Amino acid sequence: MNRPFLGTQALTTGALTRGQLRWNYRAILPNVYVRADTPVSLDDRIAAAWLWSGKRAVIAGRSAAALHGALWVKQHVPIELLWRCGRPPAGIIARNERVEADELVTIRGMQVTTPERTAFDLARHLARLPAVSHLDALARATGLQAASALRLGERYPGARGVVGARRVIPLLDPGGQSPKETWLRLTVLDAGFPRPTTQIPVTDGFNTAYLDMGWEDPQIGLDYDGDQHRKDRVRYVHDVGRNELVAQTGWMDLHVLAEHSPAFIIHRLRRAFERRGWARDGRRRPDCR
């Protein structure tokens, strides 16, 4: 009984008495119980929602992304199901939507939307930034290609949010390794810069460093430095050598911190392109060779 289970089933089979169920376990959904002294993980909440549906719902959205191995799905996000239910309990989003057999896979005995259908749903139902963040993580975990997810828009041309999905899905990039990197990439795109390449290898012939994103011709990079770069001494020492390597190979690498505003980031980036002899919006000037 270390995983979520149906209370009625445990009583019917004699696995538990009513007293044991009442005192040692707690309900997290109607008729779905877990041990009273055990923290509930995201995986537990997904399994509980599936049990609550009578094992008939399809796991979708962020919950499906997590089951496919995508990172950055928060512990307490609503569990998303493709399931007909007018009033789901708190913590569950049930959507009565069409889904075809080739859009389903089985994970841990549960029906789950494929990476392609998961991406299609994320792009339709979430705001742009969280949608792209989850798409990046899903693509990184599964090898998802934007084109395969976009084809579902042709299958469901009248689906809710499909117009927005057609704009969002092409933005996915498996090289986005964190939500902050996704945010930074969208920030420079929204400012009119060309789409940056992600995870650019920079080598001196012996050692190799990777830039979060950048533009290879003018050799301008962008790196988002989270708190681990400052608080982790081993990481700090590594970064000193890494930054020297990048500079020695001719790259101009701009480091972005949480305190930097979008306006400041774009100002620095425009100056960097100007110093390289490029236009302020990152476009090649006619006289550049």
C-alpha cells in the first residue's frame, strides 16, 4: 500500500479493514488513498487521478510530459486528463476532447498521450512562455520534432487554441535546458533578433564549453547564470576556466542574471552586435563578409 489505491477495492479484497483504512491512510481524491505518513509525489497524484477515473482516462498535458521524462513540471500542477467529467475534484482538469488511437501510448499501465499529442495540447492550453518551456523539456526528453506536432493541427483544424498552437510549437528547441533559458531565448526573439542556435560547442582543441545560445557568425553568445553559478564553489571555479576558454576563442559571451531586465539584456546585445560590426538587430550589414 505504498502507492495510491482504491479504498473500496482494498476493503473488498480484505487487504485492509475499515479501521486500518481510516487511521493509517488518507484520501487524496474520492475513494483514492495513500499512506497518511507518506508525502505525495507528482507521480502519485497522476496515478491517483487515473484510478479516480476508473482507470479509463487518458493522462495529458503537463502530466503526460512528466511521464515522458520531461523536466520542470512542478509538483502541484493540476493533473490533466482527457475524460468526460463535468465537475472533477480539485487538482484535476478534465477535458472532453477527441483523441485517436495513434495519439496514445501506455506508460506504467496507464494510457498517456504521445509526445506529439502532448505538445499539441500544451501549446493550445497554456500561455506562450510556460508552453514553450514545457515543449523544450519534452523535446529534450523524447526527441520530439515540431513538424510532427504541427500535423495534429491539420487533423483538428477547429480545436480550441489551434491557431495559437501553430505559432507556439515552432518555437520549441530541445537545446533549452531550463525555463529561464527558454525565457531568454523568447526575449531576444521578441526584440527582433534572428533565432539563436542553442548549446553551441566552443573548443580550443583540448577542452570544450557549451554556450546556452548565440549566433555563430558574429561569435556572440548568451548564457543564463542561475544561483548555482554563484553559490556552488565547484561550479564557480569551473566557470572561471570555462569563461577564459570562451574568450580566448574569440567569442563575446554575455552573461544574464536574474536581476537583469529585458530592456538591459537587449541593450547589451545590441551593443555587442554593433561592436562586431553588425546591425543593432543582429542582421548582417551589407558590407559584412
